[in-house]
Amino acid sequence: MTPSQSGLLFVLGKRDGILMNEAGTALDLGMPGISGLADRMVEAGLIEKRADPNDGRAWRLWLTQAGRKALARTKTNVAELNVRLTEGFSEAEIDIVARWLASLQTKFPKGDDA
């Protein structure tokens, strides 16, 4: 499971049936990127791609049963990783690191070359 595949599983875990372009936006992928990712995950049996009933040009992405199982495993793996990453740090220290990381997103937004 690649990080991008895990990311799409998390997106679909929150919004199953999301439009493909919205999933791409959530993952910061353009249409070629999300299209290729979705195709690989369809081939792996993790998701289904269905035409939008209201717009024949648009596609919606849905978790399969195998995708739901992979999402559950991924959530467990992420929880275990978070425990390892935060081990030895107090809540106050973790809060400072989280605040610093969030500030980077504000100070250096995507596309800001400065």
C-alpha cells in the first residue's frame, strides 16, 4: 500500500462516493494523478469507479469490501506509527511540534515560491 493509496482510502472512508476530482483536490493531485491512482486501485480491487448519475462526464469513487478492510489495516498501522513517533515526548512537547508544523503550512502555502 503506497502513501497515496492510503490517502485515498482515508478520503473515501470519510466521503465514500466522492467525485474523482474532489478526491484529487483532497490529495493535492491533478486529474492525471488521481486518474492513474484510481485506475491502479480499481485494478487492485480496493475501489470502484462509477459514472456520476447526474453528470456522465464525471466519475465517483467507492470503497469495495477489500478497500474497507485495507482502510481498517491502514488505520491500525497509522495509530501504531503515531505511538512510536510520539513515544518519549510529553503532550506539551507534541502540541508545540504540531503547532510548528501547522505554522509551516500558513507561512509557506502550496504554490508560494517566496
